[in-house]
Amino acid sequence: MRDEIKHIPLRRVFTGAYIYMRKHLKAMRFFVALNFLFLGGFQFIPKGFSNPWSMLWLLFYYMYWCAFFRYRFQHKPYLTTRVVFGSMVPSTKIFFITLTMAFLLVVLPYLPLLMGFTDKYLLFFEKYMLALQNVEADFLNVSVFTLILLLISPFIICRPFFAYMASLQDMEAFMSKAFERTRGNYWRFVILMAILNIPTMLVFEVDKILSCQGWFTVGFYALFFIYFNLVFAELDDFFYTKERV
């Protein structure tokens, strides 16, 4: 028999994440400071993720978040090899699902060409590609791409994320279970992700306007990423309360 549908109380999870930060201020300051060092350090890696050394940075940053969630859910020890490698199964699935969907969105405009629609569509496609070279159109294109990702985020990010958090709590990390437990919340997940992503987009644009070379963004992200993940931890508490009693 299916469990009853539990609808996400958006105000409660946002408020709960803030209250948790206030109650654990000393620990949160430590995680924010360490997060700033990670994000700031990435600024000095030549060519970013194109540099092989970035993989070492990514590994340590992944371990950082594993320790963060273990602390949030009070599972000691906060960092072990078993925890890190055990959680890589669901997190790798999230990565490949997201990468696959992003790739499909990129190649989507080319599909009509592959299907034989080469006359009128080819003319439209050429105008479309030229338009994307303009700054205004590029911003619009990014906005449309972001909107599409928001609409599919409940399937490729939100629900799979519960499997990742479950693995960090020594629980069964099944995505199917996460999908079943959170059913009936599609639009609530979309709204939640929109609320969480709007500040990141605005700060990124402000950083460019003020010519901060990314440091304004780094400072904001160091704090906001903590809050972002605490919101999902609150969601995890909401959906999986019975299993922790």
C-alpha cells in the first residue's frame, strides 16, 4: 500500500534551514569559511575544469560536502573512506543524468535537420545561430536554458539528491524510493529550485556589472551554497522522518 502523499511545506523548509544556521552558528561559520577557500581556490586553477588538477580539487570539495551532510544529520564519524566512496554511486548517477539531459537540450535544435527537415528549418536555424552571437540574445538563450532545466530539475536533481543524502546516513540509497516518497510535489520542487536559483543568477550578473572578477560571486556562493544544502536537508527530514525514529 502506498504511503500518503506529503506536500512540501515551502515556508517551513526555508525557515528551518535559516533557524538551523542560527542555532549552529559556530559550525556554520567554519563551513562557510572552508567553502570560501574551496571556491576561491578554484579561481586560481588555470583553465578551470580543463586543467587535470581540477579533478583533485573536485575530490576534496566532494569530501567537504560529505562531511557537511554527515555533520548536519549527526552521523559520526563525519568523514571516512567508506562514506565517501559509498555515496559516489548515487552522486555519479545524478551527474550522468544531468549531463545527459543537458546534452539533449544542446543537440535538440539539430534534431529536425537529422530528421530531414532541411529547407525552411535550415533557414530558421541559420538565423537562430546568428542571433545567439548577440549579447542580448545570449542572455535570453541562457535564461531559456535555465527555465528548461528548472522544469526538469525534479527528475534530474531534486529527487536523486535524496538518494545521495540517504547514502550519507547509512540508509538504502534507491532513487526509485525517493521518487515514490516525494510523488505529488513536481511543481513545489520547481518553485523551490526557482527560488534558490534566482539569487545565484542575480549575483552572477551583479559581479559582471561591478567587474569583481568573480570574487563577489565566490563570497555569496560560499554562504548561499550552505543554505541551499540545508534546505534539502530539511526536505530530507520532512520526507524521511519515520525512518529515523
